[in-house]
Amino acid sequence: MEKIMVQGRCFIDDFGRERIFNGVNLVHKNDDDPDTGRKPVRSYIPTWAPYEIETLARRGVNIVRLGLIWAAVEPQPGVYDDNYLRKIREYADLCARNGIYIYLDMHQDLYSDLYGDGAPGWATLAEGAEFEEKIFVWAEGYFTGEAVHKAYDNFWANAKAPDGIGLMDHFTAMWQHVAAFFADCPNLFGFDLLNEPFPGSPGGTVFWTIINKMCEVLGKKMGKTVQVLDLAGALGEPAQLTKLLEVAEDKALFREVVMSGAELIRQFDTQVYAPFFQKVAAAIREVTPRGIMLMENCYYSNLGIPCATPRLTDAEGREEPLFAFTPHGYDLTVDTDRLKPIAGLMPDPTDLPEGCKFHPRCPHCQEQCKTTRPPVIEKDGHLIQCHLFAKEEEAGV
């Protein structure tokens, strides 16, 4: 497979052609038993069948974000589980046989294997703080969880692990081992060094800053006093939550709220995250010149706070040629019940159904949809191809 490089804001191959990628995220986060809860030991070994990868390729997927878990790679300090890496390599090779590129994602949610997934228990230094299970959404540990905050604080400070080596030093050496293990993959696209890095205790401060600002601006917008308890109460009442979210859809209001935490995130990005990224990338470059270094944004940039992390450079200040910014962006409603996923799969372009190509997964499907392709109509400045809207158009609705 062709080597993929970076040219300006484009990905190009060995022949100088611009390449456009259509991908999915594949990360096996746990082996929890649905009946008994979390197992004492989790392998994090995926069980995807070969036909599933083949189906992805058939449906036009040509890149996969292939997840790794630190706890699985380094179950004990300095001890790497190459059996786990070989299983992940099998999927990388399967992707290669199907013409799919891979980039390796060191995944985490709530920092630790003890709280979600990510760091091993030995690398989770919470200083006695207890993890509290979620009430409304899984990400609460980021917002108000002292255990998550302490664990991240110690990671960013490179606090010593039980063997006397710094946590970030362990993480860096672990990534170097992983990079060497996958360096000869013909379909290697790059390295995603850390999923949605979180600032730790400053992240908790950002949360309360945003919440207090939200109370302030919502109060002005709604003409009444809004307190933190009002927002908390709304989380348990769908009607109230919907009302607050509708107010928050005002772009100017939303920007005013989230930007209240921008300065703390800028400090994290420039003073903590940037040196970390440079340190890990340099270690990878010691073992392979291949692979694009993929920089994610801080967790709070998901909301729209600008990422202030500078481009990757080497020790002499030269820009890394294989570098790309790969931000995440999630709407406020992603983790609420307001977002209703559409059941089923996208249609297979090699075996499209008759009629409307999306009728097998449409809750409004009618008999006509199964046999006749719908006309294209314009509505509110948008082009729509749907029998339901076409009927409304005919009826003058």
C-alpha cells in the first residue's frame, strides 16, 4: 500500500495524489459481563470477525482508527504484553488485506482501567480519592470526579510509579515499544498519541466556571435567576433539559458560556499537553520515521474552546513533516437522550436495495419506498430525496 504523507492541509500518497479517507473507530474497551458487571481482569482483546472488516471495505471504508489500551499493553510496570499486541496486529493485517489503512489510537476514558479504560491500576495515583459511579452521563468523572482529577494530575506531573519511574516516562516508553511493534505495517497511517487528553484538576475548575457562566447567561436570557441546582434538576427531567438545551442553541450564548474556560485550557495546551506530545513523538521517531503524528484536542475543545497546542517540532525547532491535527467535536446533546440513533447499517454500495436506498433503516418507511426511487425536492434551502417530504410538498404542507 502507498505511503501516506502530509502536504499542506492534504494527505498525499507516493504518486503525489491527494487521498481522501472515509473511516470508522474500532476500539475494544472492555470485557465486562452484562450480568455480573466488570470482570476482575479485562483482556481488551477484540473479537471482530474477518467478514466485518471485509464488509467495512465493501462499504467504502478505507481507514480505521484502531484502538489500544495502556492497561493491556503494559499490565505491570515495564512489562509489555506482546500477545495482546499480536492480536491487534492481526486486525491491522486483516485491514491491510482489505485495502484499509490503520492509525493506532491509545484510547482512554476517565483516564484509568479502574474508572473506565486507559491506564493500568499501577499507573493510577488517585491519592486515596474514591471513584464515584455516574448518575446521568459517563463523563461526570471528568467534571467532578476527584479520583480522575488526581490521577491525571499525577500523570501530567510525571509522578513516580511504584517502580520509581515517572508515569509519563512509562507511557512514553510504552508508546515507543508499540511503534516499533507496528513499524513495518504496510498500511500504517499514523499514531494517535492519546484520546481526548484531560487537564486533571484544572479541568474541574473549567467545568464549574462554565456551569456558573451558564447559570448567569441563561438567567439573563430567561429573565429569571438560574442556579446550579436548577441545571442539575433539569438533567433528571427531560422536558426541562430540552428547554435549557434549546436556549443553549443560541450560538452567541453558547460561545459566551464555553469561552469562559478558554484561558485555563490555553494554559494546559501550551504548558502541559504540548511538551507531553513532543516527548512521546520524539520517542516514536527514535524507532521509526513512518507514521503521521496525529494530535487530538483537549477534552474541552470538544465543546468549541480553541485548541492552543502548537504544531509539533523537533528539539531543534524544525516542524515535523508528518503531522496532522485530528480534533474531536461533540454536540452538547450527544450524551443525552435527545440524540436518537438510526437503527441498522448504511446501505452496501455494491448491493443497493430497490426504491429508496435507505428504506431498510427508516422508521417512516412505506410500501412505495421499497419499490420506487423518491424524487428530489427543495425545502427550506435544502435538497431532499424522500417520499414523505414529496407528499407534504404535493399537499402544500
